[in-house]
Amino acid sequence: NAGVTQTPKFRVLKTGQSMTLLCAQDMNHEYMYWYRQDPGMGLRLIHYSVGEGTTAKGEVPDGYNVSRLKKQNFLLGLESAAPSQTSVYFCASSGVGYGPKSLYIYEQYFGPGTRLTVT
Amino acid sequence: ELKVEQNPLFLSMQEGKNYTIYCNYSTTSDRLYWYRQDPGKSLESLFVLLSNGAVKQEGRLMASLDTKARLSTLHITAAVHDLSATYFCAVDIHTSYGKLTFGQGTILTVHP
């Protein structure tokens, strides 16, 4: 099992260029997430998906779009890159487990990250 | 809006010493997660804490959850250099489909 993979690992863009980041998981997970990590701010959720064909906005969605055409893949697009989008991007996936008192558990497994620089 | 705050943000420890990282959150939640991140690497799940009073231990790390105080702690016992990393706590609320809100992270450095 490869777990969660991300492509590419590094990318440098000029302001205004576009690109797509690919996330793939082989664990048959329903839920997938895109986060960005900036120094001193932890990780912040960009978009997420609760199943094939669904997407929803997270905490910081502006400037990004996503698609989940296949269950195993979750794509993150930047239509017109800006320097403020320089960051490390992590994809994660989770299934659903069950804890006490019928609690749902969404333990997330993270990909290796993509370091994006926009100049 | 859910807020998650960790302290300290930076922790420099000597090998063999004990210390605690604190994670406070602002909204009722029964689920709290701790992750470890090595420099330039991805996040590794350490603990999943469910319900009040939950305690989990793995090696020199022990995590606990007090949902009434909205507080989780990560206690480090007899630190060793291999524990040097950034530690994150993260919280999701009951109806959130697992959307995590992360703390800022605590950068732990263990010195000989």
C-alpha cells in the first residue's frame, strides 16, 4: 500500500500561472482533505470531500478549486497563482471508525506534501 | 468559530527531563488528535483521544483529554533526542465530517 501520495513534490510558479496538484489514496477512504501549512499557523483546511463527486469549502478556500471525479483522487487547482499561495500543501484521507457513545472517528492519513513557491 | 491554541510554541529540553505541552480549544468536542511532524516531512498520527478522561501512552509520550476543561496535554517523560519534532494537536467537532482545526504546533528540541 502506498497510502496517500501527492504529485508534484515541488513546484515554482510565476504569478498568474495555473497548476493542479494531484492527491491519490489506495485505502478506499471516503473522505479527503486539502490543507495548507504556513509557518507558525499550523495547518488550515482549504477544501474537503465526503465522497466521490462531492466537494465543500474549508477555512481558506479563496483562490483554489477542487474536484473528486474518482474516489481515489482529489485534485487541487490554482487558476491564477499569487505569492500569498506560497506554502506547503498536504492532502489527507480518512475512513470512518466508531468509538464509545457512537462517536465517529475520522483518523486522517497525510501525504508527503507539495512545496509550492509563487514568485 | 473553533480555535485551538497550544503552548508553549517553542520548547527546548534537556535529555532526561520531563515536560508537558498544553492544547486548549474553544468549542465542545469529544475528539482530539495529536500528530508529530519531523522537519520537511509529513504528519504522523500519534494519538486519537475520545471522550472525557481518555489517556493514551506510547513510549515516553502520554496524552490525556479533559473535555470539560477543553484541554488536552501531551506529557513527555525522560526526553531523548529522537523526540525532537513539531507536535500538533487538532480538534474536530461532532458534525464536521472530520474537518480538523489545528493548533499552531509546538517545536520541541531535545538537547544532550
